[in-house]
Amino acid sequence: MKKVVPDPPALIDDTSPRRYMALTSNDCTIPALLIDTEAPLDVLHEAAAHRIRAAAQLLENLASDAGLHGNPALLQDFAQLCVIPLRDGCDLLDVLGRRLQEQLLS
């Protein structure tokens, strides 16, 4: 059987030291999920909106199902499922806000 060896961490070669920003929902030393802070504004907006809408839909489903309220572990799992895309969406909105501020000031 062939031994599987993980790829070494890739070095990001770009001219802007802050071009790629790690998502705050990542809790690790070498982040694998990054935001391209130079992506087009509409792309950043759509990515944020998609994550926030997904979390909102999950919360709406949770709120409409009375059967989950008696199971604290299940509620905690659902809350975690909502936290990740909401944090990602907020990170994207932060980048979008900074980019819009830069446009206004220039």
C-alpha cells in the first residue's frame, strides 16, 4: 500500500502582504481557508450573502421545529453549524467594508 504524505504548506507569492486573510472561524496555525481581499466587490458581497442566508435558513428551520428544544447537545451542534458561516460572512463583510472605505477616500 502506498503511503500518503500530505503536501507541504504552500507559500503564497503575491505583492500585497495582506492580500489573503484567514477566516476567523479557522482555529489553526496554518489556515486553509482564506479570503482574497482583492477579489471584486460583487464577489465578496455574494460570498458573504450566501453564507449569511444559509445560516439564517438553518436558524429558521431550527426555530420551527419544537422537537429539538429538548436536546441540548443537538441545539449546540446546530448553533455551531450557524456560527461558522456567520463568522465567515462577517469576515467577508469586513473586507468589503474596508474596500468600500478605500474607494471613498481615494
